Amino acid sequence: MIRYVSTRGGVAPTPFDRVVLEGFAADQGLFVPQRLPRLSVHDLQRLQPLSFPELAGEILSLFIDPASVPRADLDRLVSQSLAAFSTPEILPLRPLAETPDTWIMELFHGPTLSFKDLSMGFLIRVMDYFLEKEGRHLNLLLATTGDTGPAAAHAVAESRFIDCWPLYPAGGISPEQERQMTGLQTDRVHPVRVSGCPDGVNDLDLVIGKIFGDVALKEKLHLSSVNSINWCRVMFQAVHYFYGYFRVCDALDDSVVFSVPCGAFGNMFGGFLARTMGLPISGFVCAVNRNQALETLFSTGLLKQQPLCETLSPAIDIIVPYNFWRYLYYIAGEDPAKTAAWMACFEKTGELQLPPDILEKMSRTHKAISISDETTLATIRRVWATEGYLLDPHSAVALAGAERLSAAFGPAAKTVCLATAHPAKFPAVIGRAVDYPLPQHAFHPSLSTSSDRSTLGGSCPLPDLYRYLVSEIGKRSSHG
Ligand SMILES: *Cc1c(COP(=O)(O)O)cnc(C)c1O
């Protein structure tokens, strides 16, 4: 039987459906599998030729008890969650001409043009599946600065038992991202534009925290969330790495480095999970922008809360890389007592200094680097000029990071850079990197203003948000 425990060690072994629907473990730790599945060379050879959906079915089945989701249902949920992708390969890989042995893996061919569509589409469908069995309805409440809200809203539009309430700070997201939520044709999505948020999404998280902290209210309103710590999302993200590795390697002894633009460390944790399961990845470049908590952490072992800076790659403007705790749990040898003590120390003091032996283990597989906005723009400009290929700012951070650090894992490595968003989501940044008129690649039909049917959603000033949500969600729950 496949069961989950908490990185803090405070919950009984929990089945997959509870893990998905609850998100956080009750002891405020993160869910991890009780035993991690391991793959032999023989298993890997068997998986190598599979298509992305077939591979996803195989990998996910290692984490989901068939009593909870029978294999045929799992395969159906995977294929439904990938149905809206615009390429049959799902994640096409493109070799770069100017840098040998380097590929861009495009994770942005889903309906809202960011890699969040991959794991979010699957998570929402799995939730819907469990809710149908239980005869229940859920309201998902989340605050978004960028890509999470559109991905969740799009997936929920097709669900039967879920309503989604994405909150966003007025002016804090791009008009393209706003339209991806307000232009949907559904009565299940209720975007809320919140005015007067000096601390951006942080202000919204405080209101959500207050509502979730009231257990009776949370129950009454059937509330849950789908943020990046949900195990279902990180598990799905491991599949990206298996697929990328298999596409660039003929044999299983090639040396491959992945470069990942990191925010909450969820995507990167997927890579670490794949490696821990037995995929022979040489190492990871953890590429960040001026919000450099991860760079400090991987170079000194110090995790420290620093003020947020706004950059040209907003989806990775993050102060605390929350999935890092999961990573740390494995680095410490799956030791919940150590992890719990570290988390408690950080919560209490806003700071954590990791011991040298832990830092040494971390640096064997991970190197982190902070990339400036100037370098991000220069990378977009150069790759457009030399390759005729347009990177979005987050993907540019990953490539710039790879160019500086790939060689640190030894010579002759193949490098796969994760491209996490389509450039059309960030036309203002692209306009600063390349000359006008912008190339055709800077646009996408799904984002053109002519398809603007912005009809959904309400708006509310921050001081009224709590009352607004309780009343609006309450109305919806009563005839759920
Ligand atoms: C969310 C996001 C990231 C960061 O992913 P994490 O899992 O939070 O590290 C990177 N790029 C884009 C475009 C994103 O939307």
C-alpha cells in the first residue's frame, strides 16, 4: 500500500486522496511518500521509448495506490489533463546551434502557456475525480502573481465539483495574464481583482491565511487550495526530467545537467525526485533572479528571509522557496526530527544556518546562480539574433545560468534548459530586448486582444476582501 507521511513526522500514514485534497499535512509539514520508489537500469530502459503521456502514467502509478485510482482511470486523467496541449510531443526539445550539446525543453504548450498547466491540469482533474466519489464540492482559494491563477482557472473551467477563486493585486499581473482568467467561458471561475495591496500578493495571502485559520469557516465554505507544495504537483513535475533525459540521451550513461528557473523550488524538486529514484542526472543548475535566497542557501547554507525585489522574471520573485523543505528532508536522510527542528528554527527566527555536512551534500548535485535583469535581456537579445529563437524572461534566466555553471559538473555534459513560459506572456519585457516591430513569436493567438471577452470576476478593495469572500463564497456553497 502506498502511503504518505509528513516531513515533520507528525501525521499517521495517509492515503493519496487525503494528500491531494488537504495539500498541507496537519502538522504544517509537507507530505512525502513513506517509501520512495526506485528504478533499476532495466526499468529505465523500458521507460525510455515511451511518449510523454505513457511515461507520465508509468511514473505516477508508482506513487498512487491502485485502490485509490485504478490504473485505467489514472491513464484517462493524464490524457484528459494533456488534451488541450498544442503539440503532440507535449514537451518538445530544441537544440541550440550556437551552444553545442544544449537543448531548450519547452514546457509551455498548454492552454495558458506556462509549465504550471502540466501539473495543475492533472491536480485539478484528480481532485474532481475524488470529489465525485465523495459526493462533495470544493472552493479553491488562491492568490496569484502570475501563472498559477490562469492554469488553475483554466483547469477548473472543465471540472464539475470545483469552483476557483483566484485573487490578484490590481496592476500586479500582466494584462495578458488577467485576460486568461477573466475571459474564460464558465461559471466555475471567480477572479477577484483586489485594489490597494502595497505588498502585492503577500497582502492577499494574509487574508487567505485568516480565512483558513478559522477551521469552522473553512469547513462551512468547503475551502481548499492548490499551491505549489501539493504533492500531486511536484510528483507530476518529476516526469519532465525523465522525458527530457530520455530524449537527449542514446544510452543511460550520458552525463546530463538540467538548468531550471526556480521560484518555490517545486519544479526543481521534481528533478531531484527523478534523480533520487534512479535517473542518472549529473546535476542541476538552480537559476534565480535578484531574489537570491537559493543562491545564498546553496553557497553558504544560510536560509534567510530577505525583502522581495521586483524583476523582469516575476514568476520567480519569491522570498521563501517552500519546497526546499522537502529537498532538505531527503538530504538529511529522510529524518523528520531534523527537518522539524530546522523548520521550527526558521519559523521562529526567520533564519536557518545548515551544518557543513548538509551543505556539502547539497552542493554535490546543485549549484545556484543569480542572474541580473540586464543579463536576462542580453540573453533574450542574443539568442534571438543568433538563433531566431525567442526566450521568455524565465527561460532566459535558465539559459544564462546554464552558460555560467554547466561546466561545474565536469566536461562533456549535455545541458537541458527548462523553458517555463511562452514569450507572448511577457510582451513588455520582450519589447525591451528586441527591436520593434516585435517578431511574430512574441504573440500567441490565445492572448490576442481580439479574443478579449473579459466578463468574469469581481473587484474589491483590500480592507473589504475578507467580508467579500465570506459572503460570495457562502452564496456559492449554499447552492454548490
Ligand atoms: C512558477 C514558475 C516558475 C517557478 O517554478 P517553481 O516550481 O515555483 O520553482 C518558473 N517559471 C515560470 C514561468 C513559472 O510560472
